[in-house]
Amino acid sequence: MSFGLPGAIVSSVLLNCGLEPPDAYSGSVVVRLTVSFLGAYKLAREFSVDRWLALLCSFAWLSGPIVWAHSGYSLVSLGISLLPFYFWVSICILSMWTAHEPSG
């Protein structure tokens, strides 16, 4: 359920917007892959990678075997594709936390 519940939530929102069930599922996959791509891009930019190289790295991450080889396991491949997004959010939270920490 750790990967399936977020997919079901996005699909239910799209179903409530009037989409048919197959279209809602496809839409939820598109939403999650878009977030994955942007997360990989932002993570690369966080490490001062050039914009075009960050785009190339994001595309390489989503097209790599670690993501597509797990597509037979339902939403696990989408969960794996979101790992750079989770890491980027963690870096942002930690940098905000350490910026407000008193020195000394």
C-alpha cells in the first residue's frame, strides 16, 4: 500500500473530475512521472549541475532500467522514480532546518 495508496488518491481525484477509469489511471501515472522528472531535475540543480545536463540526467533517470524494469510490479516503478524527488525535498527541509538553528 505504500506505493498504491498515493496512486489511488490521484486516480480518485481524476475520477471525480469526470475522467473514465483507464484515463484516470493513465493521468495519475503522468502526474507521478512529471513530479519524478521535476524532482530529478531540481536535485541535479541543487548540486550545481548545468540546466541542460540536469534535463538529460532527469530523462536518463526515468528511462533507466531501475525504473522501467519494475513496471511489472504495479506502482513500485513509480515509487522508485520518485526517489530523487524525495531526496531533493529532504535536502530542502534539512537546509531550512540548519539555516534557522542558532550558532554556537
